[in-house]
Amino acid sequence: MAESGVPKLILHPDRVLRQRAHEVGSVTGAVRDLAAHMLRIMREEEGIGLAAPQVGHLIRLFVTEARPEEGERERVFIDPIVEILDGELMPREEGCLSLPEIRGLIRRPSHCIIRAKGLDGAEFRVEGCGLMARCWQHEMDHLEGVLIIDRMSPIDRLANRKRIKLLEADAT
């Protein structure tokens, strides 16, 4: 977290990005405040999703807003569980706010059903295909300490090697 206590975006190779997040449990005012900060950061960085470890919090929480212009509203997922992950494995270029300027082709199932709690503490279940399913899977990876560089092909890792090394050098 930033010194002021306000969350800030964490970049690779910060070790928090490689750890498994813990369950949130109760939805408190602090959890709701964190979600609001995450939505703000996600929008400022022009992302479509952001997980709590990306702002230095090892809890199972992520936010999304993939297509507001198409009516896809913001969502907060607390203690999410993937119930169904199926469909054709679809390759699509992905980036990550914690890995700026690094992109690669990632293969993911095209359909996902996820269950989580919202900010009101009530459980919900949502189904998505295409971009939304991909976004949820990407954010779930963050909760497990997995990054897109772990899912890239060797060719994409090689193509991004210089940018990854620069990020790692900036951290020292």
C-alpha cells in the first residue's frame, strides 16, 4: 500500500503478486473501501479488471468493468469460486496492469460460471462467455499468484523478455 494508506498498483516482480490470496470472510467497511479504490485505479489505468493482490492486499477480491458502453456494469467479486469452466480453448492477446507493455497470446476456455459475494455480502452467480469469461479467469489467476507470463507461449515470453527484465531491474 502507498504510505498514505491508499492502495496503489503493484508491478511485477513484487512478491505479493506470486502469493495465494486468503478468503475475505465478512464484508466490512474496509473491504468496501478497498473495492472502491480498486475500481478507481482500474479505470485510471484503463483496465477491465483488477485483483486485490495487484494493490498489495492478499485477499480473494477482484473488480471488473469490461464493457460499460455495452451495459456491462462494474462488479465486485468477493471470495469468488469458479463453478464451471468449459468451452473451446480460445487464444487472445492479453495484457496486465501489473505488467505494463507486456502482452501475449493466452489460451483460455470460452465459458465460465462464477459464484461470489457482492459488497452487500449476498452471494451471486454469474455466467459469461468471451471477454468476460477471460477477464474473470485472468483475475482468478491473480488470486492464485499466477501471471500472464506464466501462461504465455515460449515465443511470447521471448518476445517480452526485454520488457520483463526492465521491470525486474526497476524493482531493485
